[in-house]
Amino acid sequence: MNYFSDDSKYIANTYKRFGLVLTHGKGTKVYDADNKEYIDMASGIAVNTFGIADEKWISAVEEQLGKIQHASNLYYTEPQIKLSKLLCEKAGMKKVFFSNSGAEANECAIKTARKYADMKNPDKKVILTLVNSFHGRTVTTLTATGQDKMHVSFGPFTDGFRYIPANDIEAFKTEIAKGDVCAVMFELVQGEGGVLPLDKAYVDELVKIARENDILVVVDEVQTGNGRTGAMYCYMNYGFTPDIVSTAKGLGGGLPIGATMFSEKTENVLTFGDHGSTYGGNPICAAGAVSIVERLDDELFAEVQKKGEYLKEKISSFEGVKSVSGMGLMMGIETEKPAADCIRECMENGLLVISAKEKVRLLPALNISWEDIDKALEIMKNAFKN
């Protein structure tokens, strides 16, 4: 098989791929078609929570494969019910809607916010999102995304969104004073926007004002959730509980699943016929997710925080590094050299990292070993030098 020519001939040209064919792996090690080994510090963009070919995950998926691979949501299935209970208990939420991706989870969150407004005050239909945010690639979630460059060529867009700068509470106050805002939606760490955490004081004040004005607080935890930032969900690092939470990526450990979670305030907004998904909560995906969520505990979160702090301290001291941002094992590195050059040099020397805007981004498996961390640091140290 000629991988590169066949890919170019038959697959839509929407990805700027690296010249690398990955064939297999184990844990945080992956191998290419020439059997060259790499340390994977991207984990499928925060998807492979416990690395490649995780045995507990494989066992859960294989067991479910032998039972039933899919059932309509007109029927009950055990893995979906078990997963929903686990998520609600660990996230402090009341109910869950399952979908297949982060964008779909955000679509559900947006629909729920709009219906809540319709029930309470039909004149309030605007959802505020942040400049530099990213919420998905469907037309509506792309509209919610506060990056102008992503809006080119795809209009007309869904009405009812306005953008405010991150960490600017006065801008938030100005927008809600217009009297038409029903919700504010944001990532607590802007992932695709450059791995930028929001200031805690800003979030505290925003949540307080939103509560006083019956404005729903919607948190996009697609990338930050499921242990990535050293807590079950990133909002726990900030000390509040949202009205609606979306998540995906690491939830399934490698299989496509999204979830939208509702607090007591929003748990009964969606009713029969309001929303649906053919594959949402698929038994195999749900079984895989159960095997992931069951292992997300305080001991692991403490380890994630410890490893994140270690990486940040070491990388900050490297020649050619201007700044390091992020939280837990979600990190953005601003380098003096172009990020693309750093990423290429890392790959040539056996380390896979990716970008976030003009930064090098790290999203390793949550159980990455200290040995692999130190090996990766040595490769980065050389790659980041001018």
C-alpha cells in the first residue's frame, strides 16, 4: 500500500498530516510503519486517557462486543446507565445526554440553554462566548467559536451569539446589561486557542453575576475534562458547579462518545422528542468509557498535578522557551523558534507533540511514566534551542 498517495487520492484534503504512518503502540509508546518508536505526548489530542492498547479498556470493550454492539435508544442498555450514574456522581451533576463528539455535546448544551430561555424569558436568546474560544466545527458550534479565521467561507451562521474578551469582567457586564443574554459558555482553559487558563478571580465574578441574573453557566470540558487538568473536571479547580457541562475526547479512551451533563437547574429542560442521537451512548463506547471513568480518582489527579508541575518547571528553564501555560497535563509552550520547527525536530528524535496556535502543545496520557517524561524532556530541551 502506498499510504501517502492513496490518502491524497481518496481522503478529503482537510488535514495537514505529518509524514508519519502510525501502526501500533503500547502505553505511551507508538510505532510507525518502519517500526520506529516514539513517545506520544499528544494522546490523539487528549483522547487516549490511559495510553495505547490499555488492557482494562480493551477488556471492557471486548466483553461488550460479545454481548451487543449497538441498540437503539428506544431500549435500555447497561453500560449507558452505569456510565451515566458514574458521571453524575463524580461530576456533581444530575442527568446526562450522550452523543458522539465534543461538537455534538456542545450542540446539546446550546439547545438546552435556548430552551431554558424559551421557558423562562423568550426575549433572552443570546449566548455569550469568549474571544479565542473553540467549541466545534458544526455550523452552530463554529458560530460559538470566537475565532474570526474559522468563520471564513462557512456563513451564514446561526444567530444569537456574541463574543467577549476573556478575563474582562466589564465586557461581560456590558453585554448582559443589554437584557437579551440567556447563557455564557466558555472553556476554563482555552485549548485550541493556545492553552490559556482563565483567571480565577474573573471566573468567580462571572459566575456570581450570572447567578444573580439567571444566566446559565455552560462550561465546555471537551478537552479539559476527565482528569486532564488534575481534577475530574476543570471547574472543580475553580470551585463552582456549572449549570451545563459538555465533555468528550478522553471520556471514551479512544472510542467516540460525548456527554452533556445537567445540574439540578437544567436537568428537566429537555423532554421527550427535544433531542436524540442514533449512536449516542452506544454500548461499546459506553463500556469503554466506564473503564476509564472508574479509574479517575483523587490519587490519579494528584499524580497528574505533580507531573504537570514537574514538566512546567523543567521546560520553563530550557533555552529557547519564552513561557509555559496550562494546567495539569495540558500544556502550551511558547518558543523562540517557530513551533512547527520544534514539533518537527521532536518527531525526528522520537517524540510526538502537537501545536495550539503558535505554541507547542503537550497532552500526554494521564499515566505517562516518569521515565518517559524525562526522555521526552531531553528531546524537547534539544529541539527548543535556537
